[in-house]
Amino acid sequence: MSRNESFEDRIALTYFDKIDRTISNWMARTGITVLRVGLGIIFIWFGVLKFFPGLSPAEELVRNTVYFVSPDLFIPVLAAWETLIGLGLISGKFMRLTLLLLFLQMPGTALPLVLLPDVVWTSFPFGLTLEGQYIIKNLVLIGAGLVLGGRVRSRLTDE
């Protein structure tokens, strides 16, 4: 104990450390599950909307980006793809396949940045439109996928 540290200060630090450890341990036990299920909900939400013409805010962006394939065929396939990713994430089953589908889908979501720059940028590189922000947020989804993929060999993936 240092000269300036009182007995009460040591007790307070010990109490704080105990609370900190308890909270940190809880986060370690539940964080991966919350991340996996939350990411799954996002994919199901965005996927299911695409099954219903006019409901998905991304529908027009997809139609304008995937001009080399019939959007009327592609959008339901994309809807099913995203919904499958979501179901796989929520269930925690077939995680390798689920994450493969996620990582195969992600490059396509970035296509408008290159193919439709006038739709996603007000001024490059800092001025993003709402569509551009919708695309850039996928960096977080990719990061979440990487965290889950890094745990796929661990029993902690399904805890």
C-alpha cells in the first residue's frame, strides 16, 4: 500500500475490481451469442423484405447494380440467400457454410460503390449518400463475421 493510498481506497478498488471482473466474465460468456443472433436478425430482416417487391429499401439499388442478370430473378435468390445466412447465424448450426455464404455475399454489396458512384457518393471520398452509408455499414457485418469465423473451431461459438 502506498503512502497516499488509504485502507478505504484499497477496499473500493478491490470492490470495483470484483464488479469489473463479474461484468467482463458475463460479457465473455454472452457476447458471441448476442453477436451471432443479432447479426442473424439483421440478415433475416433484410432478406425477408426482398421477398416482397417494394418493401426493401435496397431493392432499387440492387436492380440498378445487377443489370447483367434479371433483377426479377436475382432479388428473390438474394432474399433466400440472406434469409439462409440469418437462419444459420441464429441457429448456430452449419456455421462454416453460413459464414461462407455471408462472405460470398458481401463483395456484391460493395458493387454500387464502383458501378453506381453517383448514387453512393455526394463527393468522393467523404460525402456518402444514405445508400452509401447503407453499403459502408457492411464493414461492421464483415467484422462480426470475422469474429464469429475466428471462433468456429472453438466451443465458445455456441455458448
